[in-house]
Amino acid sequence: MDRFALCRALREAGVPAASYEIADCPGVRRAADRWFLDGHAGDWTVGVHERGAREVFERFTDEDEACRWLHDRLLGGEPPALDPAPASRPPAPGEPAGPVPDPEELQRRADAELEAALAALGRRTAGEAQEAGEAGKSGGGQPGG
């Protein structure tokens, strides 16, 4: 899966385009808090953009792995086998493009995943800060003594 196939899969699944940002894919105005996939030529990062800052959750050397990781976070489960070429004919106006998931449910699921990831990151950061504080206390006397 490449980033363009991921864009198509998310769009077809009804995931709000404002909730993610994918390199080189057309988009709409982005939500302040969103998932992202960025990278080129063997250096791919995925994570969340929150309150004006990016937090990288994973790094990949393979675009397919990075895309599948983000797909799993936004939709859950294994992505379908996707044809890299677009569909030969888009659905006619009013013609369903297949099962249409509830966009509100998708947004709730994406929000819950984001909150869980951010909470895990907060616990990890707090644990590292606590370890650093304990290491400083066990260092003995004051410097320059």
C-alpha cells in the first residue's frame, strides 16, 4: 500500500479528511489535532499533530508498513488488498460506492485511538521524568564540591 492508496481507502471508508494529513495527498482544511504520515524515500514517520506540535509514534523505512500502521489506527484491522490503480468508473451520483460506514462512529473511534495514544505517551514521558529525578537523587553530593 502506498500513501495514495491509503488516501483512497480512508476516503472510501468515510474517515473525515480533516482528521488526517498524508504527504502528497490532496486534503481539506486540517483539524487542529490530527494523525499524520510524512516521509520520502525510505524515511516514513507517523504520529499525531496536536496543539501545534507533531509527536512521532513510529518510524518506518518502508512506505507500505507506515501506511498499514496508520490504516490500522484509523480503521482498525488489516487493510483490504487495494488495487493501486483507481476504480475504472466512479459511482454515479446517488449510487452507493459500497457499504458506507457511519462517519460519526469513525470519528469517535479515531478520537478514542488518538486519546489512548496520547495517554500512553503521557505515561511514558512521566515515567522517564520520574526515572531521571530518581537518578539525580542517587547521584550523591552537589556538583562542584
